[in-house]
Amino acid sequence: MSEFTTAEIPDMSAVDPEQDHWLANYILNTILSVSVPTPQRQQLFNFLRRCHSALTEYSQGRTSTLAFLADRSRQLRYLEAIDHWEAFLAYSWRAYQFLAGGRALWFNRGDGSVLERLWGLHTRVKHADEAVVRGDIVGDSPLCLWLTNDGLTSTDMTLTFNELGEIVKDLAAWASAVQNPQTLREKLSSNYEDSESETHIQANKGNSQRSTRSSTRNSPQ
């Protein structure tokens, strides 16, 4: 904690003009304009729920992090920030999993991409009890995820603050398209060069100098 002194966290509060209405728009569009079959209807519904929650936790994580840095004597704010960032990791990864229908689509094991590290950090937090037993912590710290000047870090991987912002941006692009299934392909085509291609984040995987191998669990959860 003593080495965490500064943070440049992108403000993503206005990432999409419809971000507060994605789910409501989806419900109306699936009632009035287009019928989405089961289970895709439920998967997209829950994807949008997780997107909304991820954006909320990102915003609160950013606010709590900057509040701690503004007054480091209030150390519980650091733990409050960690709580929000852990929730952001969970909601973001679950959003991608709903979008993929539970399939392992988002990265190749060991590629060091943003989404592999998102999964890795989320898995580390999810199984924090096991990480403590293994010693995947630093010294006597009770945490297996902490804040550095670069971003969110564990013993073997980091997501920078800019990469966290890119995750929000990418989820927002998908949510903006999903909110109206009737125009989903057209909207994705305008956001990405190829609507059938990997996400913007995947296309740029490995660009971060902080890329490292993820956890070695057998399969994403």
C-alpha cells in the first residue's frame, strides 16, 4: 500500500449515450421488434445486466481509489476500492461468458492477452482461499489482489488502468449493439472491421508490456 502513490484511471462515465438504458431498450426491442429464441434471449439479457454492473463497479472503484490517494490516512478506503475492483473483474468476466454462451472463446491459454488476464485476476480473487494456502500473496498481506501505480496486480499478472478502461469500452460496444438484436450485426460491423472477428481487445492482445501468463487452472470459470 505504501508504494501506491498515484493513479491515472480513465473516466468512463460517458462511454455510451445509452448506457443507462441498455437493458430497458433490449426488453422493449424484444417485445416490440424482434423475437430472440431461448437460450440466446436469456444470455443476452444477463450479458446486459452484467455490463451495467461492471460499469457501476468501475466507476465506484475509480472514485474510491482516487479518494484514498487524496487522503491516505483513511486506509479503509483502499479496501473499499479493492472490493469494487474485485466486483468489476467478476461482472466483466461473467458478461463476456454470457456473450459467448459459456464457451471458452475469448483467449488462447498463455497468450497474455487482456482477456486472459481479466480471467486470471478474477479467478485469483474467486479462489482467494486457495491462493492464500498456496502463498500467492506478498509477505504478510491478506490480499491476493492489490493496487499499484500501474493498475490491478497479483503475484504474476497485471491489468493496467488503461486496460481496465478498454474492457469497459469493449463491453459498451457490445452492449450498444445487443440492446437492439434486430440491428446487432449492422452495429457490430460499424464498431469492428468484421462482426465475426474477435473483439477489439483480442485484436490488440499482447500489446501491453505488462502481459504475463495467467493462472494455470485447467479451464476458464
